[in-house]
Amino acid sequence: MPVVTISVPATKKGPFVRTRIITLLCLALLATACGDDATEDSLTVYSGRAEELVAPLVARFEEETGIDVDVRYAGSTELAATLVEEGERSPADVFFAQDPASLGTVALSGMLQELPASLLEEVPSRFSDTDGRWVGISGRSRVVVYDTTAISPEELPESEDGFTAPEWRGRVGLAPTNASFLAFVAAKILLDGEDATRSWLEGMVANDAPTFEGNSAIVAAVDEGQVETGLVNHYYLLQRREENADVVAEN
């Protein structure tokens, strides 16, 4: 069946953002509930975001509408692959994803339906699909975290492209298998093209960029002096500061 999709990139959300997420989620679910392929009293959601974040939103939607929602939780990449494999047999009505890369995979399969204008108009057009098939409802910044005891801000390159220079050999941490890094690469392809992105990735490999399991590990390594810089999402440093009084890392 056609699937409605929304993207939720961030994990740390203030009250205003939570309210906006609830509003957009309700609009997306209601749009699906009014569709020809959905039943009037139930919906199926594939959620790439954790249950602890999504379940309260779904519960509020069920309370306000009386519509039952069945949620399947897994990683966004896994769910995107499942949707493509299931095709028209999929029971999913809504794909609640963590990153646009997963949405792009499903979009290319032709499974997504166009969202109603009332939903798309809730956010600036640059944060939604050009064909109206998905909409973003929160955001995060991709930043450089660096050790302030080893590097000054003036020493940092103007963009990630500068990290392929010889002087940065072995000094920039990456999490190549992490979903946010994959989303970053997808965005770079969109902005700079496949050739430039491939060249950058090859340059980082040639520059012996140390690899880590995730963003938190990179921030910890920078803060503990194991590596001087790294590419992460902005809020991981904030989490580090909540857990540690003396943090020397900075974004």
C-alpha cells in the first residue's frame, strides 16, 4: 500500500519541538486514516525512532482520535529495507524515520504517496521532499567537535573538505557505520555530487581517519585526548556535559 513518511532526525527535544512533532505526527496519521487504503479504526506505523521517544506521541494520538495504532520499532535502515522488500504487501501506513537517507530508499521504490498540503506547509519547503513525499519535523546540526587543549578554532578548516589535507592525518574521528554519518554522506551527495563525495571519503580513508562506533564515542575520545577532532551531531557534546563536570571538548 502507499506509505506516508515523516522524518525525525533529532533525539534531544524541547517543549516547543515536542509539540510540533505531536502536531505533525497527528496530521500525518490522520491523512493516512482518511486514505482509501486505511481502515477507519487502526493504523500501522513503522518507526525508526526508539519506543521511549515515539510511544508517548502515539498514545496521545490514540487518546485524541480513538484510532488504534500498531507500531513496529526497528532501525530506520532496517525498516526501509523491509518496506522495499514487502512492496505492495506491506501493512505499513506510516514510516516514521530517523534520517532522510532511509526515506530516499523507500521513495525510489515508488511506495510513497504525496502528503497533503496542510502537512507540508507546517515546515519550510527546504526541509521536505521536493515531490512532497516526506517532511522533516525536527533537526540537528552536523558539527566538528575538537579538543580545546590541542586545537584553536582558527586552526579548523572552513568545511569537512579541509580534513583531507596532510596536516589532519589521523586527527579526525569518524563513525562510518553510524546512521547519522550515513545521513551526512547522503546530504553531501545531494549538495556536492557523487564524485566530490566519493573523493572526500577516499581522502579521509587515505588520511587514516580513526573510526568509532558512534557519536558519543567520538566526543568521549576527543574530550579524553585520544583524538583531536571528530564529526558528530551537535547534541552529543551537550549530553557529555550533563554527565561530566570538566569537559575540554567544544563544538
